[in-house]
Amino acid sequence: LSAPTDLTATVSGTHTISLSWSAAENAESYSIYQSASADGTYSQIASTVTDTTFDVDGLASGQTYYFKVAAANGFGSSDLSTEVAAIADIDRQGTIYYGSSLLIVNTSLDFTTTESTGNLPESITAQSSGADNSTHSEGGRIDAVVPFEPSADTQFITNLDYLQTQTAVGDTTTFYVINFETISFDQLDAKCVYNEGNVEIWVDNTTDENGNLNVPVTSQLSPDQIETLGQEYNNTIYQQMIENFGVLPVVNNSNKVTILVYDIQDGYKKETKYKYGYFKPLDLTDDAQSNQRSMIYLDTYPSMTPDPDTPSEKDVSFSYSGVAHELQHAINYNVNVIQQGGSKMSTCLDEAFSMAAEDMLYGTQYGRIEYFKTSETVQNGLSPLIWQNGNDDDVLSSYSMSYMFAMYLEAQAGTTAVFKDIIDEPGDDFSALQTIIYQDIDPSLSIVDLLTNFRIALLVSADSGPYGFGGNPDFCDVQPLRYSGDSTSLNLFGGGAIVTDIASSPFTDDPTDQGADIQLIGVFTPSQEDVARQTKETVIMLINEKRQAAGLVPMVEDPALDQAAAVRAAEVSVNFSHNRPNEESLADLLNAVGINNFTDVGENIAKLNESFPTYFVNLIPQANVLNETYTKIGVGTYSTDKTEYWALIYLDE
């Protein structure tokens, strides 16, 4: 009895791979075998299959599966067939693509030229779009590495026996600062108010024409706030930054950093974006307008202001991630330009690494993710290789794209050390990145393949493997908007990509007028129902992790409680209150869904613009989460155009 021939594997539906083969002579049935690796250990998943096709379903998105088939009759079984493989939910083969979405990527690394996508699907569906215009969110922050090209005569003061006068608290001086509104240098009188450990903090010391102190309210900080900022730098930021990214510039035999804290002049008005900090490489030289020190600049208004309408009320913790961000720029420049004698890292990577620093020290940058998911610039094909220097929306889109790439890079390497490895690696950006990809991720993976896998990961967010973010719960739903242009084709820069809907799967590619580096990929993206289910499961998992950390028994999800919670989520969308609109009690609702045997019940409600599981679980009051008497939980959600309403019900049944 011969083994079946012509075995093929096709991605045919969500979490489904279809197998087909040619009938073996004298075969009465077939057995299907599956493995998680090429030529790995195979397990039988089906037998007595009488057809020459078989659908394998329930597969994990983004995972590669391997299959073999054996024929059988009353006398025995054949050898196994040749091996075939397919990736669940991802179709990268041939010119006929199965999926709910079509990913179109320019795989070229040449970001200075474009290539045509060729004919786009006729089924492109208009999507709601528009970048997040929030004026005070993580997504609205902009920084700068002030451009500087060393001349032949430039001397870096880190290379000199440079003796700077020792600073004492109370000292004053005048700094050259950047006015981003006029794109020019200003001078700012400043005073040293903190000098401990590895940092000096200077603040605005402006005086009027009579010599009287006249510091704008937008620049003012209290002594306690300054002390808090200094301690955060010395106790948290400094050590983690040098461990994870590299060495700071050494000036005067010290790597002590000067932080100048003031209201950066950027033309900020309500409803506009703002500079929250900057790094000026010029300060590390003896050129004109240099402050001749290792230095970063930090904004007070609106960066430290919870409410821009009350500029006198500040919270310096708002700036902590900005300090980490600017320090990464300083470290990066020091290693690449001063120590290695090379060129400055590209803005795309440099900013990606700075946002990785923010994430590493202070957690998920939710505003960047929100902006990415609603950006028209991303929607229309933004390349992660290009930094947009146009209007604010374009720049913020580049920030969000770079952040997403940094988090993907870290997830694939499985370590935060990947950033320091790339910074330390000599050579240009591409050569350094490729070397570390080989070293830290996969010795056979090219930059082109990494960038393509990144694009797929944005769509499927697989729990593990090359098409996801390492199971990070805050990145389980990061899909960009679908392209909704009215053109029949589009020109994409190298690294650029768009996503369109496939109204009728499969889609047959027409390569006419298509660029040589254009690649099409069919993807079965998660439905809204799948995302909601996964988010709910993740929320319960995170809640139970908190309970286990506190020594409490995990709660069990209860379907009847889920039903009650869904009713409450809909109710709070109308009246955001623990009081029900019909004036009945929560106990009445539980009785209505068949829950009668309980002595205590608790409820949390929330309304969010975007559901990030980690943020949500940390946001809700912990009294119910950590109540040792509760044994069951129900979760319900209700969505409107811009808001998601949540209800969590806890029970001691």
C-alpha cells in the first residue's frame, strides 16, 4: 500500500487549514498526522477518513503546523506521505490568497523610492479614520534630538581634559536653549536647585528688568517636586538606563547629567501638540551655542500639568518617562558618534529605542498604541523606515509606528538586551540591526523578513512565534485602519504597507504593473467578537494573577454571571452608576439569570476609550478583586462608537 501523494495544505478559514491529497491505490481510509516542527514528532489527529480532503480546525493563529497522511486498508497502513506545512490564519503562498484581510507590503529596504502595489481589490471598504487629536495624552507628545553635524574642527569635550567648575546648589548660569516656535537659540537664566548622586537639576531663574525674580508660572516647581524628580533619577532611572542601553557621555571625568527643567517654547496652545523634552548633541562640543555639558532638557508645561488650564498645578511623575526617553538619545549618540566615530542612528530607530526605554521603566505607552490604531498616515502605508517631518499628525504617526516596532523587536528577541546590543554593534543601522537579528532572534532571519513578519504581527497578534508580541496582553488588538483610498493602485515606499478587506475569499493577485518587491499576504484577522472574548479572558487571568500573588484562590468565570454582567454593561452605557435604571437591585438581576444561592456580591464598572487589559485591571478598585470571600466572576462589555463599558460582578456562591 503506497503513501498518499500530492499532499497540500491551504489556509482556508479562521484557525483552519485544509488538507488535500491524491487517492492511494487500494486505500480504504486515511489517517492524519500533525507536528509542531519540521520532521518533528508526529501525533495522529484523525483516522478512518474516507475522503481525500480534511479540515484541521481549532489551530492557534500565527503558528506553523506540519502534516503527513497515511493510507490504510484491511491489511495495514502505508508509510507516511511527504510533509507539508501551513501557518494558521496566514497565507503567504502562490498568487491566490485566502483571508479576511489582504496585507500588501513593499519589502524593499530602499525607503527613498516607491513601488506600485498593482491593482488593488475592488472590495476596498471605506473605514472610519482620523488620527487621535487628544491634546494631553501619551500620543500627543513630541521630542527632539536637535540636528547637529560635527565639522572637521569640532571637538567633543568628552575627549578633552575638560575642567568644569564644580556646581553647588544655588549657583546660577545662562544656558543656550532651543525656541521651537522660532527655530532659533534663546538664552535662559537658570539656577541649580539639586545636585546629588548622578544628576544636577536646574530650573528657570528669569528676572525682570529690575533684577527681581520673574519665573513664569508654567515653569515653576516646588522644592518637594524637585527633590522627588532627583530621587527618581538617582534611584530608578539612571541605573536601569545604563544597564539596558549603555554609557552616558563622560564630561569632566563624570557621567553626571544636567537636567534643565523649564517651559519649553514650542508654541503650545490648547488643542495642539507639545515638546516634552529634547537632547542637544551640540552641548557635548566646544562649538558656539554649546552648554558644554552632558545635558537633557525637560518641559514643565503642559508636560507636567494634569490640567493645562491650571498651569500652577504640576505632577513631576508625568515627566519620568520623558527623562528616560531623552537619556536614551544621549546614550545612543555617545556610543554611535563619539565612542565609535560613526554616524547618528536613524531617527526611526533612535526614537524606537527611546520609547522602548519609556516602556521598560514605566510600562505600556497606551497613547502611542491608540494613535497607531487610528492614524490615517499609518492607514495609507507609512513605512517604519521613514520619519515623517511634516505636520504633527505625521510625526505622531511615526512615533507610534516606531514604538510598535520596538515592542515587536523586544518580543522577538525575548530580552530587553536587544537594544543595547544594536547600539553597541558598529556599522550603519541596517548592518547593526541585521547582525543582532542573527545573534538574538534567528540566524536565518533577514531584516526584510523581520519587517514583513512585523506587519503580520500587527494583524494577528499571535501568542507566540514570529507573528506576535510575545503574548503581551496590551498588544492583543493593535490592527491599523484598513486602506480606504479611491485609487486602483498605490505607490508604497520601501517598508510601507497597507491592509485592505477581502470581501470574497480567496483573492487572486494580478501582478500587472506591480513592483518587484511588492508582496501580498492573506490574513484571517480576529473578528471583533474574537478580540472581545480574548480581552475578557485576559482580564480574568490578570485578576487571578493578582489574587494568587496575594495568596488568594483564583476566581472561576461563571456563564450566568457573564450574562448578568453583560446586562449591567449595557445599563451603565445609559446611566453610569451602580444604581440600575429600572431601580431593581443587583440581587434581582442575579435571580433573573438563575443565581439564587449567594450571601455577598460585588460590582465594578468602568468606561474606557480603549480596552487595554493591564491598564483596566490596574484601574478598577482592588477591594473586590482581592476579596477573599469571592469565588466566581462574570465579565460583560458594551461598546458604543467611541466608548467601551465594562461591568464585573463578583460572587461568593
